[in-house]
Amino acid sequence: MIESVPAPIVSAPTGHLDDTAGDALVDTIKGHIERNEQHHILDLRAVHEVDARTIRTIITIHRKIVEIGGSVRLVIENPKALRYIKLTALARVFGVYPTPEDALAGFVADDRNAPL
């Protein structure tokens, strides 16, 4: 019998991921983890700026998800944000994609190192 892997959860925060918004996103992800929803796509296209707080938030989320054997893919299209992700070496940790559809395809293919 072949086990099917459930589709990943897509979270698409908007605005700025300041401490309050970042904490809210982490809490939302914790709720998914409690329901054993292991695989996630973080769509950051509507986040105004990917900065140190945003990075801290996605690292926190990644740590929590990896603890349960899950994975995280990022959706980023902003060139400045992509540069920041590359400079922080997070592109080695996350699959980074330009659209949620590409991230889903990467998830299905188990491609965590998508070309940027």
C-alpha cells in the first residue's frame, strides 16, 4: 500500500512581520503542528520587507517543523528579499520558489534546493 503525503499548508502573511505579526504566524504554525500538519509553504510575496525579524520568524517556524519531521518551502519574488535570503544562506535550508504553484511542485518532487 502506498501512503499519500498530505498537501502542505500554505500560509501567506501580509504587511510587515514585526514582533506581533511574527508571533501570530508562529502561533498559527504551532496549531498546524499540533494537528500533525508537517509540511508548509510560507508565501512571503505580500510581506512588505524581508528583514531580520522576518528571518527570525521563518527560522523559528523551520525549527518547530523540523522537530516533527516536516519541511518548509518559501515563496519569494522580490529581488531584494531573494538577495537577503541568499546572503543569510537560508537558500540552503529552504526551497525558495517564485510562486506557490512552483513551491507545491517542489514539495511533490521533494526538491528542497530549488534554483533561485
